[in-house]
Amino acid sequence: MVVVGETIRMVLSESVNLVGRIVWSDAGRCGVALSRPMDAAAVLRTLAAEHRAERHRAFGPSAGVEAILALPEGAKPIDLLNISQWGADFVYGGILEPEMELKLLLPGDDIARSAFVRWVFGNRGGVWFTRSLELSLLERIKHLRD
């Protein structure tokens, strides 16, 4: 929940942050007055360049928490290393194949999230969620490790 008058920081990427103040709030939506003028075209160029970068990884909180991987042969615990709205990377002791479909039960959530394995290297893997995660869920996961 946001409060009118509250100062917030909007983290768009690891290098792009905007600071502003809540000026209105209604039914889960809000308006923000930025504390400094923003060059929207420059911000979009920066975000696009970061996204095209060879080692780009979607920004999200480092996790460092346990989740449950649901496979046809049963549920197995995994250690989340990083998570964002669209994907996660993790440590897992079993065998996974790229493009494999699976479900993840994330900490602080009661919905099994569908995902596809994007990559596997040794005991690490990365998944892409079929639907983006809510920012409120990412915030809950972040607080679990604090």
C-alpha cells in the first residue's frame, strides 16, 4: 500500500533509478511526481542498451531462499539464487533439460508458477516464467532473506 506524500524509489534496472513522491492513489494504482526532470528517451535508450547487452539478466532481488520444483516424478527443493518478474536462476541437484516445462512453488506464494528451463550448466539452471510475477511477490521473497 502506498500513501500520498510518501517518497519512493523506482528501480527500473541495476543502473536506472527514479525517485518521486506519491501524488494520488486509487484502487491499487497511483501517480508519482518525479523529484527531478527525466529525459524519457534517454532512459528508454539506456534500458534498451542494457537489455541487448551480451550478459543481460533481468533485474530482480537476489533471492538466497528455498523454493519447490514440481516435476512429474515429484517435488524437489531448489535454492533460488536470483529471481525477477520473468525468470529465476537456481541450484538443483537433479537433471533438467532446456525447454523442459515445470512448475515452481515460490516462498511466500501459494500458486505453482509455470516455467520453462532456459539453460542448464552443471547444478545451476535458469527458468523463464510463462506469466510475469507480481512485484508484491518479489518484495515478499526479498524480505524472506533479510
